[in-house]
Amino acid sequence: MARKRATTSNYTFVVSMLIIAILLLAIVLISIPMVENSGNNFNGCAISIPNRSMSFGVLNPMETTPTNVSVVDSNPGTDPATIMMAGSNWTDTDNDSFYVTNTEWSASPMRTYGGNALQPYSSGLQNTSVNIGNDASKTLYFGLNIPPAQPSGAYSQTILIINSC
């Protein structure tokens, strides 16, 4: 019996956040443009994320968003896949930062901030235990917690999502 070669396809999306100080409060604006990996292999598993942006809206320090901002991950391949992911810390041009674990994800929408903390690249790719059948889709939901007294700035975060088979 011939062994199938394991394949992975992935998307990297950069999360941009702008914090603007207004009346001694910092306000956060976040958007996430996504960049497609052009190396999709449809004989095995693959990845397609049709919605190209995600926004958390405007946030203040110590404020959270419910874990309900969605990204649809589709597997147009012939084999089922498992979603793996990791992220970077939030950073700005003045070297201010806050931890990647302030971003949470879930396989189902939540009315409050919660779910699973996104793990840093240094910990390796996180096996989400979320499976996608062949020629199927799953929605991932993200939420964000802004730390108290977070300095104003233009912050960014990179999240890597991989469909692994």
C-alpha cells in the first residue's frame, strides 16, 4: 500500500491595531487582512479562507471583545485536515507590546471573551483539535482582551493558520 505524503497548506494574516488616546482613554481599532499561500495542494488537504478581513472594532484598555469575530477556514482538498495555529505578540513601532495570549479563539461563537488562548510561535503550532472534512469548512472565532494601561500606538499581530493532514 502506497503511503500518502502529509501536506500542509497555510495562511498568514497580519492583525493591525491602532490605539488612539482620547480623553485619557486609549481606543483600539483592529483589522486583519489575510494573505493566501499560493502553494495549495488539492491532492491531500488544502486551505482557503474566503473572507479576507476581520475587525474587532474600537476597544479601550481593560476592554474585551466577545469571541465571535469569525474567519471561515475551508478545506477544498481530498483528505480531512486538522487546524493548527500560533501567533505573535502584539507590538507597535515604539516597541510597546502585549502578549499573544490576549487573543482567544474558539470553534464556536461566544457571547463573552473566552475560549482558548492563542499560543506563541515559540511554543510550536497549537493543535486545535478542530477537524475539517474533505471539501468542507469550519468557522473559527476570535476575541481580544486589551490590557490595563496599554500605551497608545499602532499595534500588529501575525496569526498563522495551517490545515494539516
